[in-house]
Amino acid sequence: MLTVHHLNNSRSQRVLWLLEELGVPYEVKRYDRDPQTMLAPPELRAVHPLGKSPVITEDGMVLAETGAIVEYILDRHGAGRLQPAKDGAHWWPYRHWMHHAEGSAMPPLVMTLQLNRAAERVPPEAGAALAKIRDGFVAPGLERMKQYWNDALAETGWFAGPEMTAADIMMSFPIEAAAHRAPFGEAQPNPARFLERIHALPAYRRALERGGPYAYP
């Protein structure tokens, strides 16, 4: 049986959603963040040396990193579902978005979160300096990326072709995070429509029932 080591308010929610979309049987082992540090509990290090989530275990195999986990599940359990045809026009855009989600999208969002948190915990002068770094260095690139996402969704409402794929599952986390940490403007309506669309999916709702509600600071 495949087991998802699931941390609340984390990227592992995407793994639950993928498994629900595919109808793959799985177990959930839940872990809760430290309410003060928001870090994963030390028990996760007993599963994987990095002590982070998501991690899955199956048949003695331990695998971390969301993108690798999604690809493993698709290869072993997907039977071609949630992927475009490898010889079709949407294959490489699909591969791009699968990697973009963590490689390009999440770093500025994590930086925004950490700078915001740090600014709240230091004297006003230091907080102003951190805000200047955020607004001058991180925010411009993030704004370009948000427009890029909006434009990518304009044609079909999905990231890689006319149907939902695993790339949309991967991109859901940065879109959710951006909506809370760096809200989309009036000229960027498509990410909000994307979120409305996935939130209404039965499998997405079942994943929340299994993993519990999650929030983005």
C-alpha cells in the first residue's frame, strides 16, 4: 500500500489530490507543523533524512520531492492518465510546467513569505529594509511570473492543453500561494478562475477530506 506522509499546510496536498484523481488506494500518515516555527516535526526525519513533506513509501521504497513523487505515481499507477501524448504538441509544455512549479514559481513565493515574517519580528527600521528588498528585488520578478501564468491559462484554462493534466496539479500550489502572498491584479483574472475550477473538482474535495484543510500564510 502506498503511504503519503502528509504535513498540514504543505505541498503534500497535491499528492493526495493526484491519488484521488487516479483512484489509487493509499494511506495517509499525518504530521503537524510546530505552531511557533511552522517547521515539520522531527518525526518526519525518521522517514526521510531531510525531514520534509511530501514523502511517500511503497514496497520498501522511500521517495521525497513533489515532482519526483508525481512522476513516480504517474509511471507506476497512472496508465497514461493526466498526461498528454508524448508525441503530441502539448508534451513539452506539460514537462515545462511540471518543472516550473518548483524550479521557478516557488522560490520567489518562499522568499516573499520569509521576508514578510522576518519584517514582523524585527525593529521597524530593519523591517523597512526587508520590505525594500522584497519590493525591489523579489516583487518585480514575481509580477512578471504572475502575468506569465495568467497568459498561459488564457486559451484553455489549463496549463498544458485542452484538458487537465498533472502539470495543473503541480501548478496549483504556487497559484494558491501567490493568491495569498502576492494577490493577482484585475488584469490577471485567469489564475482565480483556475482556482475556482479546481476547488470544485470532486477529487480535490476528497483530498481535502483525507488530508484536512490547508491555509497559506
